[in-house]
Amino acid sequence: MRFNGVERDRAVIVLGGGGAFYTSVEETPRQYVSMMFTPEIVDRGWPSAGLHFSIHEISQRAQDRLRDVVRQVLLVTSDQVTIAEFATGASIKETLLSTIDNAFAEIVPAKWATRANTTRQFKVFNDARAVLAGDVAHPIYSGELARQIGVSVRTLHDAIQRYRGISLHRYLRLRRLWLVRQQLLAGAPSVKACALAYGFWHLSDFSRSYRSQFGEAPSETLAASRRAGVAPADPAGGRHES
């Protein structure tokens, strides 16, 4: 997993508070656990959470112990229990919290984690996503996107490369492919008109890229939407799921 722009095969624990963000890319199937505490835990001396989730390398022993406790908690709570037996909930919570305490007590100082927890590039990446999410009706290219968020194209490229593991050009191209697909699924008037509207002027190259990304030709997507009786999409509209 690439988490907050870094990818390391180490024992790690990440932490974020209410309103904090993170970005992740799962390149291969992994196993991980996400725990949410309500109300928020504020009195145990854990590292402070800022704009985004912070990532910390811990000892392998601490991670193994935490994994074991989580597995045991899931096994116990997956069984049907009586109301009286729920009295053990406080004990379960205390065991879990103390194990997390021990994990944070065994943080391993690492330069890569310091880099992962910086916020400047994260803000650039987050601003770029916000701009792209706000305009799904028209293609946005690198120069215009960089201008809107107030950075250079190189800075924008570095942020996308870090958090998505691909170049700025490929990131924007994939976004345009997804936007075309949304229009085709909504019953666009034609594949050609839709492709041109989102900046794909080399139509044979567009078709190859589309098939590679989605496993079918764009004409097949449109035909399926029409068979399903979808009304033609508004060319000025569109939807985007990030």
C-alpha cells in the first residue's frame, strides 16, 4: 500500500483525528485494520494528529501484539452474547487501548516517516483533487490546474507522483477516461462526440486506452447503456466519483 505518498514494507501504525485526511493506493491485496473511537481518544499521550493522518514505524513485536489483540477482539465480539456479558466491553477496550499505548511507546525513528508526515505536498495534492472534483463537465489540463491552485506544473507533478505513484499526465488522462465512461454509461449521443469533448482527438489511441482501462470498447459501454434504457446524457453535465 502507498499511504500518504510512501510505500514501505515495515510495521506501521497510523493515526488521525476528526477531520483529518489521508490518501492510499492499494497495488496488491493487503490485510489491515481500521479502528474508529467515539468519542475521540485525547488523553493517552498518543502523537498529535494534524491536517492528515500521521504514519509511524513501530517495532515488529508491537505490531504482532496489536494484531493478535485485534484478532481476539474480533473473535469474541463476533459471537452472539447476552446483555450481561456486554459488561466485559470496558475490559476489552482497556486491553485494546493499552496495546496501542505500547505500540506508540515503541515508535522507531525513521526519516521516511518524517517525510510521509509533511503537509506541503499533501495540500497541493488535496487542492488538485478539489479542483478536479468541482469541474467534471470539461477537461482540465496540467497548466490550468497548476494555475488554479497557485503552484508550478513541476510542483503539481511531484505531488501527484508521490501520492498516486503515476505522472501528472497519466493522472489527468485517466481522469478524462473515467469522465468519458460516466457519460457513456449515462447514454451519451455518440462515442466520438464524447471522446472529443474530453480532449481525446486521436480516436484509435483513445479506444485502445479505454479498452485497456475498462476491459471493453467504448462502443460496448454505450451499447449496454442504451440496452438498459438510459436517457441520453446532458453534454454539459456529468458525474465523477473519486
